[in-house]
Amino acid sequence: MPSRTSHAVRVAVLADSDTRWKWGALTARRIAPAGRAVELSGFLLRGRATPTARQLAEVGAEAAEVREITGTAFLAALAADPGAYDLVVLALVGGGVQAMLHGIAALGLARRPVVVTGYVGVVYEKLADGLLLRHGADVVLANSRHDALRFRDVYEGVGADAACVTEAALPFLGGARYAPREGRDTVVFAAQPSVPVTRADRAYVLRRLIEHARLHPRREVLLKLRSRVGEQTTHVEEFPYQRLAERTPGGLPPNFRLVYGNMGEVLDAADLLVTVSSTAALEALHRRIPTAILTDLGIREPLGNHHFIGSGCLASFDQLDSGLKPRADAVWADRQGVAAGGATSGEGSYAAAFDQARDRVAKLLDGPELPPIAPYYTRTTAPGYLPQLLARHRLGPDGRPLPAGATARDASGMRRAVRQAVRGAARGAYRHGVQRVAPVIRRMGEL
């Protein structure tokens, strides 16, 4: 059979949020075999966090086409044209990855695509849960040497094949190396939708940022937001900073601004990146931008800042107010897959971090027929878990679409317009409920 790497690599990226779309699309281009063009088709899994056109434009990851689709419709598309894609990148939460793996396996394709998955950022919680839900993919990407070792330990510890674990890096690192510029002093706070989670903690962070701006009137303080009010991203944001900022007594100081846009472009002007535990910290560290991981709310697993123990970046607002600009530990940064090619690594440029993944993908594409997908979770290993998980994605215990999902068809004309309108209204009602109604009910319950 002729090699599948003799032509442009045809890639389908299935993503369920703006950040995962960014990771999936950029990863596809990073891991394509050297010298091969990439024909990228994007699919957005229909759900709560389906990104808007504005969010897609902001992340800066492009494709020939990007369309919204259900999981069962994506599987139907693979079945209808088995040779359409050489590579499928599943940029989904763990449950979505597991469902698609079983769904693709159930198709019984004579020559199936290579399946790749991984994580969009720092893996600081649900390590075993998330990894086992991703097992079955041909390639499970680890964003650092540290993660690759942990991933293999989990798979080998349960008796699962760990050969799929492939060391790489986050695909969106890059940009110019930081150099201080005279007359510029800009602090960027990278907000996260669900960390911290409570209104009190988020109000505290906002208050300290505003106080920092007032304490340093010559310093520009930017609050970098992930989404506008009404939009959703990977996690539900119950208390948007925009709403909290509107209630600031006396208004916001002139050197404090809320900003949106591509994180890389925002970092171009940053002299200090501050966050609780955002993946933006890794982007900043890679560029040698001074980076502070806040300790004000404690160093705790639910916050994710425990991941940065040993980084040299842990700091409080009091320390930042006093002028501290943390310096990252080079050994820690290298182990985490950032600052590639630094003084301690001697392993070449950032681009080389994807060599292993490119080689593995090339061998899978150019090798013999791929074996059937074999996830760790089956009706034998997880009979009380897997069927329920698959049912949430409208798949039966055997991975085949349930009747309701199997009979669904893409509507056209008026029916399609009505469905889209109803779907949009439902999402709007959900977001309104999360951001407006739920907090009121919670406060009433505390009376």
C-alpha cells in the first residue's frame, strides 16, 4: 500500500473549547512529519463551551474550515469517507477523548487515521483520571520530560501500554525573548475562569491589582481576560472580573485596564506576568519574562499553584508591591519543557522539542496498517463507569451511536436556522444562569 506520507498530511482537529482548539490546531502543525504540508480541517464539538467567532479569531489558530458538529456526526463523517484524514487530533476533555476513541474503534475502518491527544496546559489535578481516559490514542503527548515520566508511571502502574506517551512541549510557546526597555513598565495579570473560584477570592485578587496600580502610578497594570461576559471557555466563570470591576468604589485608576486578545501579543509588552496558576506563566517563562505565581490565597492543589513549587516564582502581592520581580529556577523550567535550549539543557531549540512526536507520527503514517484502538477502559475493566460515560456522548457500550444520535441529521434551510437560534438561546440562558442567577441563589442560601 502506498505511503500516507507521500502527500500533504490531512488532519482533522476536534476541539471542545477555544483553548483546546488553539492547542489542537497548533499541535497538528508542530507534529506533522518534516517536509509535509498540512491540510487542516477544524471541528468544534457542540456543547457548553463551543467558542464564538471572536474567541476563535483571538487565539490565532487558523484552518481551511472550522465547523460546529456533534460527536456522533463527526464519527459518521469518518465512516462516510474513511480515507479523508490521515491524522485526527482529539483536543477534548478526557471523557470526550474516551468516547471518540471507542466510537472510532467501533467504526471498524480498514485503514483508520492516526489518533493523537494530550493536554492544553499544566496537569495539576486528576492525573490518573485524565490519563486513563486518554489511553487508546496512538500518541498521548506530554508537554515536558516531567509529564512524560509521570504519564508512563500511571500507565505502567495499571498494566496499560505506555508506548503511546510521547514527550513534546506546549505548541504555543514562542515569541521574542524578554528584554527590558527604558520608559516601559507593564504588569500583566493572566486571569483564569475558575481559579480562584469564589467571589470573595476573585474580589480580593482584583482589589490587590487595583491597589498595586494606585501604588505604582507610572506602571501600567493590565488584567488579561480570557472571554467577554456571556462567552464560555474551558471552565465556567461564575464571577467574571468585568462584573466585579464595575463595582469598584471610585472607579478604576487610569493606569489599570481590562484587555483581551492573543496572549502572545499581550506578553510582547509585559515586564512582569502575574497569575495564580495560568498556563500563561509557562509562556512567559519560556520568553524569560519575570513571572510571579501568587501565594496570597495559599499554595493549594485546588488553585494549581502547587505545581510551581521549586520554580522560584512563588510570590505574594505584598512582595510585588515592594518591587519584587521573581527569577525562575533554570533547572525547574527546563524540566517543565519551557526555556528550551537554555544554559542548563544544551538540547537545542524549542522546535527540537517536537522531534520525537514528529518521528513517531511519521512512522505510524508510513508504517503497516494500524492495530485496532484498544483503550484501557473496556466493559471488562470498567463496567460500572464506561457505559455511563459513553452514554453521555450518545454512544452505546459498544461505542456505536445510540438510536437518538444515529438518526440525527444536519438540518438545512429554515430548520437549520431555527435549530441554531434555539441552540444559541439555550447557551445564553445557561450562561446567564451560571453568572447571574446561581450567585444570587447561593447568597440567599447563606442568609
